Amino acid sequence: MIHKFKFLPYLILFFYFNSCIDPVSPEFEFIEDLVFIEGFASTKEKGSYVSVQKSKLEYGIYETEAIKGCSVKFINSNTNLSISLFESGDFYYPPLEFKVSPGETWEVEVKLIDGTIYRSIPETSPNSVPIKSINAKFKTELEIFKDDKNNNKIIPGHGVLLSFDDPEEIENFYLFRYKLFEKELTCKVCYGTVLRNGKCIEPEGVPFYFRFEYFTYGCDSECWKITYNDEITIFSDKFTNGLNINSYEIGTIPLYSYQNILVEVQQLSITPSAFKYFKTLKDITDNTTSLNSPLPAALIGNVFNSANSDEFVLGRFTVAGESNVEVFIDRLEYSKQVVSGAGYVRLYPEVYGMPLPGPLTYFAPCIETRNSTAIKPEAWLNNLND
């Protein structure tokens, strides 16, 4: 999934003003081939990963792409223990059982195929803070989106609320992330093509009068779609040190579908420098349209080119104490309020009688990726509506 802030770190921002009293809109200079490394080492198993990407210009659109074939390691700064990560899709992961311990200091090393080596400044993991409770609260007006006719539609949905006791002894900084599990209806979408022998191919012999945009293919076994939040939610206990934090909203889940959904939340205790980085990133995404906001700095984190100190390396390696919790949302009672057509591909299967080359195909396998799994989540509820 492409986060809404994802390509912003690849901008080196230059703001030009006609004078101190006549500001003009900010101008952005996009630069290709900037390296962006994002990594997390967590105190929970399956909570760690590294992403290595670069910026590019393709058909006039600025995008990012994963850098493949890297050698990636987590290194314990005290013991020199080295943990190799394996490549899967666009990410690099440590062994499933890997986790750091509070108080341990770690760094990351990324070696590209061309031999370029990037390293991070060592960072020590804070203690995790337990989550007391999680709640999903329904809201009749959650957000607004534009439909196919450019009309505004109000979407209802759920706010996700956490409660926890903030420790009094030290300053605490938090980053909240979550991922969503829901039953997958389509395991493959072929745009302008059809699915044959596991691949999307251009069909031959299709009459000129028969036009289609895409075909969707159902899953041949149980499958769950996994999506990730695309906003930044952070919290500092500067004004709440040692207090009980009750019903703090860390995200929202729009009601795009009547399907049940499982929300898995990560509450990450992070260092002050990590908080400052994510605060800067949040300010950039929230305030770039406002001329009254402070000018955002180039988003340089704690990763550097070990042989070239002048290279801009964007992104950050963060070592975090993690607490997590899940909440299952039964959406059946809200099914009449679902706003369809927002964020979902409509089902359009092959149908008998269509002038398509045989054999007609209706199903595709569930592939294990970052965004899909055939493994039933442990917290998924078995109920009659499932």
C-alpha cells in the first residue's frame, strides 16, 4: 500500500518568496535516485522490518520503488551479534522469532548490490508501556470523499481508542500504528487482461465491440486482506506524565464494506530523537499546504552512507518497545450505512458467454505477501456472520 506521505521524504524542499510580505506558494524540486531507508527493530516477534527504496520519475510521475537484492543486517552494538534479514516482496525481515530486549542497543546495515553500504546511528530500545484496553467507537460522520460524479459523500466508520497508564519515572514518547485484516473477496485483478495459467495475459481474438476494463477473480481458499494505516499518530507525555490516558484515538476505520474487520494495533515506545523525526514527518504531511506553517526541514534521519558523508540518506532506523492489542469489529449491524465505491474494486468476474478465450477462469490462489495471507489471524472471531 502506498502511504499518503510516502514520497514526501524524497523531496528536498526549496521555498521561494518574492519578499518578506508577499509570500508565494512553495515550489518543490523533486530529485531522482534519493535513497530512503525505513526500519524498525521491535521488542515483539514479527514486529521488525526494513524497507529500502529510491525515488524515480516515470511517465512524468514521481514515485518510489523498492531496491532489490540488498544485504540487510541488524547489529547489536554491544555484543556485535549480527542478524541477517531475508527479502520478501518489497521488504526485508529478520527471522520470525527475532525480537530485541528493552535496554539493548541496535543498528542496521544495508549493503546494495553495487557495494554501497549504509548504516544507522545506534539506538537503545525504551521499555514498552502496556495497553489497558482498546475500543472501537462508531461515528456517523467520519470523513468525506468524492464519488464518481465528483459529489461529496459522508462516510461513517469507527474510531479506534486506546487506554494506558503512562509511567511517571521518565518522559515517554509513543508512535501508534495498526493493520487491518478482513476477508479477501478477490485474490487477483487483471487490468485489460485475463487470468490464464496464473498470469494476466492479453486475450487473443476478442471482438472489437467487446470492451472491458478489468476482471476480478475470487479466492480458491480462505484469504485475508491486510492493509496498513497511512497516517502518523504520535503522542508525548509532556503534559500528561504519570497520568491515566483514557480513550485516546489513534486511528479511524471508514465503513467502506459490511465485512467484519480485525484491527491489530502497535503502541511503540520510541526515543526522543525518533519522536522528533516522526513529528517532523507529520508536520510536513499535515502542513505543506499552509503558508503560515514553519518551513519543513529536509527529512534526514539517523542513516548515513559510511563512505560518503555528503550523501543525503532519507528515512530512519527506530528501535522500539512494543505493546499490541486487537479489536474485532462486527460490521453487520452497520451494513445499511456502508458507502460503496470508495476504495474498493467492484466485482467483475468472467461470465459464461463472454467472447473470451477458454477456459474461463473464476478463482486465483491466496498468495502469502505483506498484504494478504491464508493464515487465519489468532484474534479472528468465529461467528455466524463470517
